[in-house]
Amino acid sequence: MLRRAFLSLFAVLALVAPTAAEASPALVFEPYNGTVFYAEDPDVLWFPASLTKMMTAYVAFHALRNGEMKPDTPTIVTKKALQEPPTKLGLPVGTSIPLETAIKVIIVKSANDVAMMVAETVGGSEEGFVARMNEAAKRLGMTSTHFANPNGLPNEEQYTTARDLARLARALIIEFPEYADIFAMTTVNVGNRELRTHNGLLRTFSGADGMKTGFICDSGFNIVVSATRDGRKLVAVVLGEPSTRVRNIRAAQLLENGFKRYFWKSLFGTSLNGLAIPADREDQPAHLRAVICGPGPKTRQSEVRPEFFRLDAPVTELAELPALSFPVN
């Protein structure tokens, strides 16, 4: 798969990039005006993994705003929900938690069973909810995205791009500022259980205030992360890294350099819609299973290996990644 940088004319000197000769898709942008600070392979198809739950939350937020649901509407554990593989909350069939709590759990804990509970509550069924997800994607201009489930578990029909994820992140930030705190939470309590976030940058990167991580073997380690400093907000999308450590370092580095060049890029940067679309774009998502998890049969598992979820990418490690130069498209 070709790896190219899609930069505006004014971004030649802009950002420090990762060391990998074959870097995966990445994008840094300002959400309120859509200015792109850096983009690399923004239209390569990718499996979103648990970044899918950003759309699950988006659809649920609309249901709350429209009055279809209330924050205390019970989301019930069905047999179907309980059968979803980890990461999961694992409550018994027939028990419930309020919808607002459920949304917090899917963002913080990334619980696959709770995402199904939200889908069945808001959409009436998984199928009905997925239809809403795809309708929302179309409305947001996510032209290279298709959803097949509400949690991001492996499915060949569930794919997206860095550009489309940026559009979704922007919609969440602009349309639903009242829920911003959910994406910044590092813990959530359900009963006497405290659940911790998988997003280590919320603890280690100055100004980080969201949004979501995701991993399956075929996607590698993905993240959409937002940060605010001195009233300026940036969002980075990083897909397909080999570990949480590399993912966190790359995302932090891109944000750090974005803040350093904020005003210059605000004047001269391109927009999300203004990025060029490659003529030779592949029509299937990348499959990284052999690289990330080793060879083996595909299964509908979360495929999460616990050792990858250490919060082990402090910003002090940014210096380990020297700058590379990229061609201008």
C-alpha cells in the first residue's frame, strides 16, 4: 500500500513525522474551522475498531436531544449483548444501567456489550441502530465509511478513513459540547466498580481532553485524541500503529507540533474537504493481523492483549522520533 503525505503548499516545513518508513494514516486538524495542519493517507480505508463507538455515542446523543430517550432511560443487558466478547462490562442478563452511564462506559471502558445495549435501546435492534449510524455518516459527509455493528468488533463491512473520522470528531465537538466531559473522563463508576480509560494521553499529554482509542488485530492501534491549550483546540487521528506506546507517541508528537505552528497554519492551512483524493486509492481496508498479532484464523473477538493497554507513552519520549521530510502532493 502506498504511503503518501497529502499536505498543502504551505505545510512543507510544518510537522515532525513518525520514523516508520511505512507510516499509517494520520491527520491533525482544528475542529471549529476544519483547518488541516497535517495529513498523511487520509483516504486509505481502515478498520475503525472501537473508534466506531464515537458514532454510537453520536447517534445516542441525537436520540437524547430529540427527546426519544432520557439520560435515565434503562439500557438492558440482553442475551445478545452479553454474548459480545471483551472488552465488556459483563452484567447479568436482565439488569440495566441508565443510558447516560452506558454512553460513559462505552467511551471510557470501550465495553462491547454495553455498546450493544445502547444500540438495542436507541435503535430497537442492532440492525435498526446500524442503519442510523450509516444515515448519520452520510449526513456528515463520511463518504468512505460504512458501519456493520455498534462496537467495532471485526467485520469486513465496517471501514472508514482518517478524514471521515475527523469529520465525526468535529461533529461531536461542535454539535454536542454539553457532552465533552464524557470524552475527557479517565474513570467511570458502575456500582462499586471503577473502570479506567484506555486513553493514556488523557493522563500524560498536557491539555488532552478526549476522545477514543480502538484496537483489533486487522486495524492495529488507533486513536482520535483532542487537546486544548490557551483556548486553542486540535484533534489528531492516528491509525494502524503497532502498539499503544507508538500510537501515543505519534499522536502526541503531531499535536505538539500543531500547537507550535497553530497561528501560521490557521492562516495558510487547507480544509478537511480541500484535501486531495488519491487517484490510486485501494478499495479494501488494510489487514494488519499478521503484523500486529501474527498469523492465524480470523475470529469475532476483541483480540485485546492486556499488555498493550499500559499507559506508557509520556510526552518526554517525543524526542525519540526524529523528523522525516515528506513530498508535497
